[in-house]
Amino acid sequence: MTKPAHNLMAYNSQICVDAKFKFIVATDVTSQGTDKQELHHMAMQTKEVITNPDLVVLADKGYYSATEIKKCVDDGIRTLVPYAQTGQQQKNAGKFTKDKFVYNTEKDNNQEIPKSISSNVRNGRLMFIYRPKISTCTACPIKDKCLGKTTRYKQIQRWAEQELLDKYYQDLETPESKALMKKRGSIVEHPFGTIKRSLGWDHFLVRSKKKVAGENALIMFTYNFKRLLNLIGIALFKKLMIAIKDGDLSKIREEIALYIASFRLKMAIFLLNIFMVQFSKKFA
């Protein structure tokens, strides 16, 4: 695992958490030092469990990968993953960043920089190269804003599927998407805190990926079990086990839904009463 001050020899535990009831719906363990290759894999696991057609998968920018996002789009999964801003060093130096070169769909060029016949594959992505003639850059009156002291011409690379990413970026900027992304931390981060503090589990006790995956699955199941009991209580849990044994969940689902709804209403009234008492004491 890559850390700010050092690299840590560890396994990387992945979870997907349901936003409504905070259940862990998918989990896995990897030996990769980053999360960049995990978005599609975890999103597919989640899709198999949650059959909601409006499923939205949120992740932090450590999961951002253009190829992973394309896989999700191809499989009909909407994801919201903020991307890391690049080019800040160029911007600080007063240079033009890549976003200043607007792509022209009809002419297939970037701000009059024509497409070159060459291309390359970078991180599994086909990249088209755009560059002008050296004479064009030499005669440009603002080349200092664009080129380094020893650079002879401007070169821009564009992914073959860049149009997909452009639409993705537009989706990220909508008010709905921004509101959802603000909720991500409160959805997925607190289960790790509960597991570490309440359940007292903060490291794996076994070694080898297969054994660690088993231990990881067990602790996540324990969290879900504890979460379920907190939501519905022992009496309803016993009824649920009987319903599962009988193979008929229709009645118990309605009973559980009504119980949770009434519990939330009672909790809201309880908190409101506490607030009113504190408020009245303050101004008494």
C-alpha cells in the first residue's frame, strides 16, 4: 500500500456499502498497492446484489481510471468518481494546460493542431497524437505560453474514447452528482471505523490471499449481522429466520419495512424533543 511517507506491506480490503441501510453488499481483498483497477470489479459485484436499475456507484478519486469507467459504462453501470486535477504546475508557471486546447469534432483537431498519423497505446488505451509543424509553433506569437525553452512544437494526446470521458465529466458537474458525491464519505467510511473500534479488528491474523479473503469476508459478515440486529431487533430477526426456512419472505418484508419506518419516525421525534428541551433551557 502506497502511503505518503512510506510503502506498507499489506492487503487491500475493498467494500461497497448500501447508502440506505449501510449494509456491506460486496467485499474483496487485493494485493494491489492502489485502487485504480478495482472500480469495475466491485461495481459488477454490487450490481449482482442490488438489482436497482438506477444504481449509482460512488468512489473516491483513488479509483479514477478511464479504462475502468469505460468498462462500467459498457455494462450499464453509472459511476461517479472525481478525477485528479493535472497540469497545476504548468498553470502556476503561466503555461497553457491541456484543457485550453478545445477539440474540434468536425476538423478532428485541437485548437488548429492537426492530427498526426502516429498513435500509441498508453496504459491499455489507444491514444491519438496531435501536433503541428515546427514552423507553425516557431512563428506563433504566444509560444512562450505553450512551450518550454527547449521544446520545438506542441504535442497533445487524445484517447480514442475521449468523447465518453467528456460526457462523464459533464455528468460529474451536475448538482445531483455533486450532492451524491458529498454523501460518499458518510456511506462507506464509517463501517471501517465501526469494525476497527466496535469490533476491535484492525489487522489480518492470517497470511496468503485466499486465507485473508476468508477472514475479510467473515468480518464483513459480522458487521452486517450486527447492523441487521440493530435495525430490526431480536424478535423480528427470529421471524426472519423462520420465514427464510419456510421459503416465504413476502409477509416478513412488509413487517420489517413498517418496523424500520416507525422506528425512524420515533427516533426523529425523540431527537426533536431533545433539541427543543436544550433550546428552551438555553433561552430560559
